Amino acid sequence: MSIGNSPSEDRPSVGQAIQQARIDARLTVDEVSATTRIRVPIVHAIEQDDFSRCGGDVYARGHVRTLARAVGLDPDELVAQYEAEHGGRPAPTPAATLFEAERIRPEPSRPNWTAAMVAAIVAVVGFVGFTLFSGGDEPSNTPVAQEDVPESADRPDPAKPADPKPEPSVSESAIAAAPADKVTVKLVAEGGDSWISAEDHNGRLLHEGVLEDGDSKTFTDDKRIDLVLGNAGAISLFVNGKEVDKVGEAGQVQRVSYTKGDPEQG
């Protein structure tokens, strides 16, 4: 369905065109929301030409394009009308300005349990070696026959620490932290900063801001987590303890949602 080339005063607005096309297609707002993953209140607002709930012009144009496809309109034509009615396409925002909008505090460093465990093992081995070679607490003048011990026999070396256990990888930590009765999403910035947004199944905002390179965030909900990734190529994503192979390309904005169970099947 096309909205035509009639003069602007004769053609419907962007919101009116979407609403009329939805009614003509015999679709409800709930059905359009389920198909596009755009929340019901935002669909209602757009149909009333209220784009303030979209989160900015970039997301508003994306919503208009997605809704146009869902109701059978020409996406490019409807986006062009939106830009004409709302001041045109905005100039791109420099990356430095976006990333300086909010600084996320780095997570506090965890204690190095591996080093503490190695130190404890060294202390125990040293004490046992000292006890074995000192011959006990009471001195004795009686010579004790020494058994010939081959040089190849294994003896504890108090100066050599035991091999430390490897620390768990990011994916192993994500699997261990994922409860079976909830949806758990862990985001790790690897390869650059990324603006992220996370909402629960009720549409409540859990987090919004910049995830700096090397930092991570974990979100949990009973039913669903909705994500917006501003630089999807820089994000490693773990859902319910399983790593998602590829979220998106560098600089690409991705909207994804996950529920309980295997993310490849959800």
C-alpha cells in the first residue's frame, strides 16, 4: 500500500497513514506490537503522531519503517514523509559526544583467590617439608640409618608452588550465573564501547547508557529481556548461559529480545 503523491495538506500524517493501513489490514495494535516487537504504548503514540516516546529521531525513523512494513505501506516513502514533517534527517552525532554522555563506573575488582590459594599451598608444603627433614621436636644423638633413596624418587619441593587452577572463562561464568527459572542476559563489551538499553517484560527500563570496552552488565527477569545495542559488533552476548554466535556488525544498531530457554530456539 502506498500513501500516494498528493499534496501534503491532502494526504494523512505519518501516524494517520499507519493507523488507517492497520485498520484496512484488519490488524489490532496488539498484533502489530507482537509482530514488530514495538511496545503497545509506543504504537498508540505513533498513530497519534507523538514520537516523543521513541527515544530520538533515529529510533523514531526505525519504528516508522518497521510499522510501515507490518501494515503494508512503502517504508521509504513513509520515512521520507516523517523527515519532511519533522525537520529532515538530523546530522550524525560525533562518536565522542555519544560516548561522553554517560560514564559507567567500572565494576570493583574481585579478590585474587587463585594467588591466595597458591600461597596457602606453598605454606603447607613448606611446613611438611620442614617437619620431615627436621626429625621432630626432640633432638636425638642416636645415629639413624639412612635408606638409600634413588635420585629419581619424587620428593616434595617446598620452593615450587603447585600449579594454579585456571580461572573460569567469561562463558563459564555466564553459565554458572544463569538460573534455570529465569531469563538471564549478560553483555560484555569486547572491541569497543557500545550504548545499550535494557527493559524487562513490563517495559520497565533496567539500564540505559554506555558500556565501555572491557566492562559487562547482567540483567535477569522472570519472562523476557528487551535489548537495544548501539554498537552490536562490540558486544559479546550470553543468554541463559549460552553464548549467542553473532549479535551484529560494528556500528550497527540491533533490537533483540530473549526469553527463558535456548536462545537459538527462542
